[in-house]
Amino acid sequence: MGLRAVNLHLPNVIADRDRHGNVRLYYRVKGKPKVRLRETPGTPAFLAEIEAAKATAGQAQPPSARAIGPDTLRGLCLAYVASAEFRLLDKGTGNQRRLLLEDMCRSVHPKKGVQRGTLEFARMEPRHVEELRDEKFDKPGAANNRVKALRQLFKWAIAKHRAKQNPAQLVAYLPPASTEGHRPWTIADIEKFEAAHPVGTKARLYLALLIYTGVRRSDVVKLGPPHETAGLLHFTETKGSRKRGADPKVRDIPVIPALQEVLDASRHLFGPFTYLVTERGVPFTVNGFGNKVQDWCADAGLPKGLASHGVRKAAAVHAAENGATVNQLMSLFGWVTEKEAVRYTRAANRKKLAAQAAPLLAFRR
């Protein structure tokens, strides 16, 4: 093999000559041991070998990349991640699923003492999926995400005639932990935040956009002047926008006077495409914006753990308590089913009924 044949311009792939003058290919990350690459450059097997090398580089005794064959769980995962079906997932879902599958491939089988990714996926049974699920028993959400990722992996494998059964389909999800996720911001939280961040600041603009539109964090970082149309904010939701077969969720949210007041006082902060921009004048990333919100909350003396989704919940609670119907809440918050809207209206109705019934507890003398 000549040097010209190995000039592939692939990151971290290098060519070395041994003492006999033979050219050998390796995957190398600075500060970590090299992993030998043996497959023919440019072939699917070679690319799969590189992916396997990424996972094994730096381990004390990395398994042979050649052992990660197409019949192994890791081989199946690599083929799935390279498929058109996987690439149709939205970026966030795809990244999460890829990391989940990689984490399960790296996990060590308790009896065999080898990485699960090196085992044959055809031998995988529901009990093996249960083992993977129960390793995350203390975090039911993470445990159920493992089951969900494996269900999708084997569903794809069956459609491609690579597997005959879906072992994860027979495994139940764990019951959710006794929590309702991010707690809604209270009126006191909102007033404290507003006192620390007056109108005309970037923090107050953020709060107004969330509280008066009810959008998600993934959308608030993308909203901007180009979305203003005849008193409306016209945009397509980020969540599910790349989901296969799903119609884009186009939203039209009225700009109410309270929001318009904050927008008018904050135009000096706007970027050309988004309302909220960093100190460098570029749009926030979703994760970077989450860190910024934590800073603003800390500046206002609010407790740790408050998040943008809690503002969205607060807006839903407020709208429901003010009499919003299920259909109105679904339209305002972009919910496809009634389940979430009913939860808020039911809670609001319980609160009103309790207030009406409380005087009836008084004993008449």
C-alpha cells in the first residue's frame, strides 16, 4: 500500500511505516493509545472501524476494532446511525439517541465481563434489555430512554431485514419518579426577577417573550424581528420540525400590549435575526442560553433549579386560572393532544371549586 493510497484527509487517521517499510493506518487521539485500522480505506467497513476506534481509543485495553463486526450490537448501532431514517431525526433527538446507544454499547456485561457492544445483537432477549434498563433504576427517565432507544433501533433493524424480533418491545417502562419536572415559577419569582431586571434589559426581554408567548426555550432563542407579521409572531416550532412524516407546526401568536411594550423598549438589544443575542451579537445556542438564564436568576436572588420551562408552565397555569379552555391552551402552547391542556384546566378548576367549597366547611350555630 503506497502513501498516496492512504492520503484520506480523515480526522485523527494517520499513516505510519513499520521497520519493514509497510504502511499501517491508525486512529490516534492526542494523549491516548493508537488504535490499528485494518479494513480497506474507503469501504463501509473502514468507516465502521473508525467509529469503533473512536469508542475504544483511550481505554486501558481497547478491544480489537476488527471484533466490532456487523453482527454485533455496536455494528448494528453504527449502521443505524448512518441510515437515512436516523438522519431524518431532529438534531437534538438524534444526538441523544446516538449517545444512549453508545453508552449501552460501552457498558460491561456483568457476567461475561466484556462490552455489550461486542456481543451479537441477534441473541439479545427482553431480559437483557431489562438489565440495561435496571442499571439506571434510580433515574427512571434515563432507564426508560434506554428502552426507547433500543425499541427504535430494533424497529429499524426489522424493517431492514437485519433482525427478526424486537426484544425491547416486550420490556415495560419504569414508573416515573414522584416529580412533575421543572416547577412553575410563582408570582413571587416573577416579581423578584422583574425587580432585578427592569424593562430595557436583555433579561427582562427574555422573561417577557416567554411569559407572554408560552414558547419553549428552543423557540425563544430563534424568535426575532423577521417573525413579526401584522401584530403576530409567525414561526415554525423547532420541536419535531424534522420528524419523519410530521407536518411543520406553524404558529401564529398575537403580540399582546404587555409584550409589545417590552419589545419597543428593547429594540436597541435586538440582533438582525433574533431578539436575544450574545455579547458578540450572535444568536444564542439553546444550551448556552440555558446557562445565561441561570446567571440572570442568580442575579435576581432566585433559588437554583428554576428554568425556562418553568416560565412556560407558569404561563399555562395563569391562563388556565383565568379561564382558558382546553382548545385555547392547545392552540396557545402548541400541544397536539388534550392531555397536557386538561391537566392545567383540571388543576385550575379544582382550585376554584375548593375556594367555593371552603365556606361550606363552617359549622352554623
